[in-house]
Amino acid sequence: MPDGVWTLDVGGLQRLSGHVWDFYPLDELKTVDPNSPPKLRALGPAKLLIVAQRWLAVFDPATRRSTKVLDAARTGPGTFDDAATGPNGTILATSGNAITGCTDGGSPASFRCVEYGYRQLGLKLFHDPQVDGGGFLVAGASPATGDERLLGFDGKAWRTVWQGGQAKLRGWPAGDGTLWLQKGNDLFRLRSNRLEPVPRQGALSGTINGVTPEKGGVLLVGTNQGLARYSPPIWQPLPMPSGVDSTAISAITIFAIE
């Protein structure tokens, strides 16, 4: 059972330590819109990125404090739906019909951002950005057909990773050169351009709300039936926070705290 499992809760964050959940209160999470709850993303080996509609913030577990690093008002779309952070200080944020790629110049005041949309990519309704090595994965839909397409971005060029059908696509690196791919409510391993279905048992039989990859092919999945962790080659159930309904698990991540 790993330490370092985190999830968002009302007014703060929850961390699984051993078999006990610890609560980290954050005032800024008390004022967010409950209809647009923030998302939680890993930021390097020991910090978290909190993605709210109007801002991005970095949470440091060592100090139990968060710092806002980017205001959505500084970007063209003006809001954030989701974001992912690369190992080289880059951030890729989605905002409906636009993608904003930002480079950290060393301080919150020195972010430099570039926007991509239908004109560059031929897609709209972008969603679920994820880190993939030194680049990113992000999905979008064709405005003409509604078909979903999973894109890869290496910081310079975009490529199509998988496409077809109107079921919502999401992708994550599997840590061994392959990818995890969610298509609708089904989970697959993408190998050699072929989809291998993951058995739907235990927590995985529920509706998938959040997925977070880790090194070595480890995957943490939150559903309305609970939490499951894949550590090659088996899946394991994880305990739920006391008093937290499994349907509330929508943003999860794991990492080790030194």
C-alpha cells in the first residue's frame, strides 16, 4: 500500500498515509464554484498542481501552502478546464475550444503562453491534457463529425495518436513505451497501434472519474465504486477516505513524499 495518494475534498486536500487519510485545509478551495470543482495534477516529484477555473496554483506538502502561478485572465480563453505540467516547466491547459501552452520563465510574472485551436489543429472541445515524457497528450473532437482524436505534442509538432468514434478519449503514458487509453467508460492498453481491453472487475466496474499514471507502468484509477491501483502485473483495491463518498473521487494523483 503506497503512501502519497492524494484527492481533492471540500475546503482542502486529502492524503492517504498508510491506511489513514490526512486532511490539508486550503482557504482558496472554500471559494471555488462547486459546479466547476478544481482538478489535481502531479507537479514534479513532490508538489501538486491545482487547476481551478480562474487560476492555477502549486501546492507544497512540506509547507502545507499553495501559491497561485497563473491567472486565467492573462490567457485568451479566460478560463481553465484542465491542465498538465511537463518536467521542463511547461504547462498545457485546455479551455473548451482552445489549448494554451505556457513556459515558466522562473516566476509567475514571466509565463509565456502560445494558444492553439481549430485553425491549427482542426479540432474543438479539447480536454484531458496529460504529460507524456517531455511532451503532452490531449484529446479533442472534430466539429464536423464529432469524432474524437487523441493528439501528442512534443513542444514543436502535433501528431495523431488514436482516432475514431464519438466516445470520449483520454490517454496516459504506461511507463514502458505504451499508453493507457480510455474510450468512453472502457480502459485499454495501446500497444503497436492495437487496443487491449482491461478487465472490468472490482472498482474498475464503475464509472471512471479520474486516472493518474506513475513510473513503471503504475496506474491509479478512481471510479464511483472506489479506488484501484495497477502495479504490474496486478490490480489492487485502495481504501476510501473516511466519510468521503466514492462518487466524489474525481481528481487523484500519487507520488512519494521524501
